[in-house]
Amino acid sequence: MRFSKKVLFFGLVLAAVAGALLVSCSKKSDAAAGKGLVGVIMPTRSEERWIKDGNAVKEGLEKLGYTVNLQFSDDDIPTQTRQIDDLITRGVKVLVIASIDGSALSNQLANAAANKIPVIAYDRLLMKSPNVDYYVSFDNYKVGGQMGDILIRGLKLDQATTAKPVIIELFAGSPDDNNSVGFYQGAMDNLKPYFDKAVLKVPSGQIERTVVGTLRWDAAEAQKRMENLLSAYYSGNEVLNGILSPYDPISLSCLEACKAVGYGSTPGKPLPVVGGQDCIVASCKSILAGEQYATVLKDTRSLGAATVELVDTLLQGKTPTGLDTSSYNNGSKIVPSLLLDSVIVTKDNLKTAVIDTGYISASELGL
């Protein structure tokens, strides 16, 4: 019996050692693969744009000889924190993170800094941490301004008068996403002169970003809110003329809520002018069909290419240039930022801006 216990004990020890060696070897092989291992984490695979973003970064880095571990967090913060912890353990050389909640990763970012791993915030600024090295995105304030410009153009606000105010409702992005601050501020700054002249009116009175925000950019929640607004403020003769929308799925959901109560099919109730963001296939089809008025194209290929170039620059030991070092304060530091330009897409320029550039193929749009 003693002999059997000893055999069992040593067997367990050997198994533990062997397991540790296998994990160690796995970490070493991960870290040593190609020109280096890069961790890329996107918030979800349930949205078209994040799949495109993740694949663009992965493919670009792999073409340069890097090994890429791409993961999606399914909009679950604990999953994202575990993924980052795992990638740090695996010995990544750089972390590219599109966060779910920009303020929820402080411990992981501190761990990355302790391991001398540069962190790039991808399209969503990581907040309240000194351990964010770079931010790559589009200029959020300018994107928001374009969202406002869509309503100015689509509703012909420059021709409107106070005799008959233009009626709109407002939607904003997720309150825990710092990008939504820039989007909303940019849009409202461009719309402010029309509010000041009483050319624009919001019957619900719901204007503050914290009130009109949509947690996790959830289109279903936005649709419920739109349905409630229509029921509470538009059951009489008031007709909704436009909707400020920060995101294409929200735009489409709002339009569905409007169509359900007769907009677009009842005389005197045309579909409201609705913009959006991300230029997804469904919204492009809607624009071509004359429903969604416009969207803002943020070409993920350009964003991916800029990120790949930044990662490559860092791993070659070079210093990045051309960065904005004044605009983006994450509450702990000014984060050096690489900012790209975006484009308003309407029915008039969809072919040249989207199809001819190869962002979306004609076949995807049923053309």
C-alpha cells in the first residue's frame, strides 16, 4: 500500500511537471512565432464591422510576418479581461484592444505595462489609465459633426423657418464608450445654431447624452425607445421629421419602429431623415431603397492598415510620427493618437465611395 501511494505521488508530480513544461513550451512557441506575437481583441463578432476590423488587422500583420492571436469578446467584459490576461501570459509583443467598456480594463493595462507590452486602443479610447500608449481611430468629433451635417442637408435646415419648426428626436451611443461623447458633441455643435434659432424642436425634451444614450449600442433597446417616443409624443398630429442616429443598426431599428406606425406608407408621414455610422451592408441597401438617408463611412481597411503600420513601427524599435498629442485625454493622460478621415455616404455617392473603392461589392448589395 505504501509503495502504491509513493508511485501515485511521484506520478502526480511528474504529470504536473510535464504539464508545466508543456505550458511553458507553448508560451515560448507563441512568443517566438514569426516576427513576434501580436494580440488583437475586438468587442464582438455579432456586428459586421468588428469582424471586418479584426480581419483587416490580422491579415495585414500576417503579411508582414507577425503571428496574430485574434479574439472576440462577445460583448462580455469578464471574457475580455480574461482574454487580455491570457495574451499577456502568452508573451505578446503588442496588444491591440477595442474595448467593450473603456474604463473596465485598468488591471489588465497595468499588467501589460509591467510586462513592457505596448497597448494600442483601437477605435475606442481606453479610459482612466496611464498605461495606454496609443489610440488609433477616426476623428470622433468630426464624425459626429458629419452626423449633424446629414440632418442639416437631409432636412434642408438652411431653408427652414421658425414658423414651422423641424421635428427631430435624438439618439446617442453607449454611455460607457468614450467615442459616443465625441460623436454626440460634434453633432450637437453643428445642430446648435438651428436649435438656437428655434428652427429645430425635440418634442420629448430628451436632449442630454446620458438620457438619449443606448447602452452597448443595442439596436433592440433603441427600437424600444423609439416606439415609446412615438407612442408618447407623436400619437396626435405631430410628425417626426428626422432622427439623429449614431450607428447604422440603431438607424435601421428606428426606421422599423416608424414604419410600424405608418411612416413611409401614410400620406403626410414620409419616413424621417435618418443618418448613421459604419456603412454596413443593410444600411447601404436601405439607402439605395430610399429609406435610410445617409451613413458615415469609416473605412476599416484604412483603420486596419494604420494599426498594422503602427504595430510594425513599434516592433522595429522606431518612434511613430504624425500623431495628435493634444486632443484625446483619457482622464489620466493625453494619449498620442492617429486620426483618420471619414466620408458621408448618400444615395448620390454610394457607388463611388463604397462600391468602386471595393469596400462593399455590388453583389453584396444585390446589384
